Amino acid sequence: MSYGFSLIAENAPLLLIGLRATLLLAAVTLVASTVIGVLLGTLATVKARWVRMLVALYVEVLRDIPLIVTIFTIFFGAPFLGVPLEPFPAVALGLSLWGGANGAEIVRGGIQSVPKGQREAATALGLRAWKIYLLILWPQALRAVLPAYTGLLALIVQSTSLGALVGVTEFLKAGGLIIERSTVMQGINPAFEIYAFVLLVYFGVCSVLTALSRRLERRLGRASAGIVRTPDAASL
Amino acid sequence: MDFELDYLLRQLPALRAGILLTIQVSAIAMVLSIAIGLVGASMRVLRVPVLSQLFAGYVEFIRNTPLLVQLFFVFFGLPAIGLTLSLFWSGVLALTLWAGAFQTENVRGGLSAIASGLREAARALGLTRGQYLRLVGLPLAVRTGLPAILNTCVSLVKNSAYVSAIGLQDLAGVAFDRIASDFRAFEMLAVLLVGYLALVLSLSAAVRALEHRLQAPFRA
């Protein structure tokens, strides 16, 4: 127990490298998920039935398969398709496909939470479909999706830990390396202290995001309640 | 590389054992986590000092930390301070603690949805708070909270794949092992996709059917 703090202090540089990789991975995933999410979430609200069904199929599959399987599929499957991926891009891709599915659900809910009359009025004014989305629906949906989206970001941060399994030196892996190193070099096993510390840091980052999500929910009113569900960790 | 059905057929016994382990781990964790949920939600609703706050903290902690790190903490961290569990039980414990937090919230949601008149009636009849929970509150809460409770169970089955990360030979574990040893990515990845989709979709279909049945008395 007593060596826990000094061990963490000694290895601060490695932990910071890990934390940086975690945050970078989360940032990349957030951007890519948003692109996929806005695209698919919008397509989920168009008239053509087959388009909506294809989007629903994508969302369902990506959310039903364990994320660990999605990431392993991409990491181990890519070389067999002749495009070997480094661990970082493989994990980023897997997380983004999954995050995009969750993002699409949120965006779809956001667009559907905009009162129907808005779309009808815009159509009556002769606006083209893309202008209706750009000027009328997206801006109003933004308000409704913000709380849920912040919640999704907390889930993305959590799920970046899966990178440790395919060799990305993110925060969890950094912790694992410290444990290995101290076991080999000093003959001690600090797994309890290090993993407790890792848990606490994740808790710190994610509970800030969760608190922000709840605050936004209160601040932005209940306009979106019941329509845009904040994904919880159970949907990981 | 071609898809070889022969190879896949030869792996069937191992995969079957994997699926059975997936079901076993999930089933045990399911039962235990619902037990945690019933106890946790009762403590929260009865505002039992200390325990109520402990459960609130537990729920927040689990929700805001990655399941994978929780699993590593249980499997690698606890033995370091002398609490050694087998591989199997480490996996079950981590999944139970994880799902238990969500079940606590689910049951609590069910409890708070009960009309306050019922609680007042129970008190008027002279039931203690414990009796109210046991005889009135929890049975109703489990029923109203059932969709959420069962959804968490479905997530639990899906997320049981995480136990492959500590070396348990569940469905994911067996498939990942075969990819690493036999370089049979296509066959095994196909098995994983089909296997988990089948597990999750059939469970969710069962959940929806059950919900439909439970709604029967309230339909016109």
C-alpha cells in the first residue's frame, strides 16, 4: 500500500503518455462518430423507407455486437483483407463505427423532437430538402441532443480502454506496464494500487462529463425528454 | 483466404463449450445483480443511513468507470491484496458488480413510479417500511421496472464477452484464440457476429414478448 503513491509519482511520465493517448483516441472517435452519427441520424428521418431500414440495420447490428468483438474484428480482420491496420487506427475505427451508431440514434431522436409543423412550414415555403435540414431541423435538434451527446462522450472515454487489448498504450495499458515493470524489477505487485488509481482517474474524467450531461438536461428543459435517450454505460 | 466450412465444423465442440460458458457466466451474474438491485434500491428508498449513501456512490462509480478496468481490478488487483478468486468467479464478480449498479437504478426507478397513495395505504394498514417494500413496493417495482431490468440483462449477456480479456474461454474467448492459433479470422469472426447477434436478438425478442404479455391487463 505504502509504495502506491511513490510508484505513481515515479511513473507519472508514462501515465501522462497513456492519458494523452486516451484523450486523443476519445477526441478522434468523437469527431468521426459525430460525422457518422449526423449522416446516419439524418438519413433515418428521410421519407424513403429502404434508407431508414438500412440505417436501422446498421444501428442495431453495431449496438448488439459486443464492442470488444467489433474492435477485434477490425484489428484481426483487416490484415486478411490486405489492409493491415496499426492498433491506434484500428481501435479508432471500431470505436467510431460503434459511436456513430449510438450518435445516429441520438441525432434521429433530436430531429424527431422538432415539432412537425416546422418541417411542414419549411416545405410550404419552398425550401429544398437540404436547406430544411441545415436551416430548420439541425439547429433546433442541437438543443435536444446536447445532454445525450455529452453522455455519449463519457461512454466513448470509457470504451477507449479497449485499446489496451490490442496494444494501444492508452491509460489502462500504461497502468498495466507499470505493474509489469515493478513486478520484474522490484519484485512487488502493485496491481491493486495501480488499477485502483486507474479507476479513480476514469471516474474523475467521466463523472465530470456525466454531471455536465445532467446539468444540460436540466438547463435545456425537458423538450427532449423521452425522445432523445441519454445512452447509459449499459449500452457499451 | 477462403472460408472453410470443414474447419468451422471441426471447431463446433469448442464453440459450443464457449457459448455454454457465456450463458453460464451471464446467468449467474444476472441473478446476483438483480439481488444487488433489490437490496440496493431498498436501501436507497428507505434512506437507510450509511448504506443508502454507499449504494449511491457504488452506482455512480460503476457507471463512470470502464467495465474492462473494473474487470482488471477484480482479476489482477484483488489477488495482490490476498483476495484470490478463480478465473471464472473473477469474471462473474466483475459482471455482477457492473450490472448490479444498473439494476439498482432500474429497481429504484420502478419503486419511485409507484403511486404515493399505495405507500400511504400500506402505512395506514400498519405495515412497517420493510413490510411495505417486501409485500407491496418491490413486487410492483419489479413489474413496472421489468423492461429496464431485462434490458440490462441483455446488455449483460452482450458484455459478458469482456471476460475473454482475462482469458476465460467464453464464446469470444474461444473464437479469439482460434484466430490467434489457426489464423482463421473469417470463420471465427463470422461465428462471433452470428453468435452474438443471435443471442442478443433472441433475448430482446423474448423481452418484448414478455412486456407485451405483461401489458395485457392494461389494454382495451
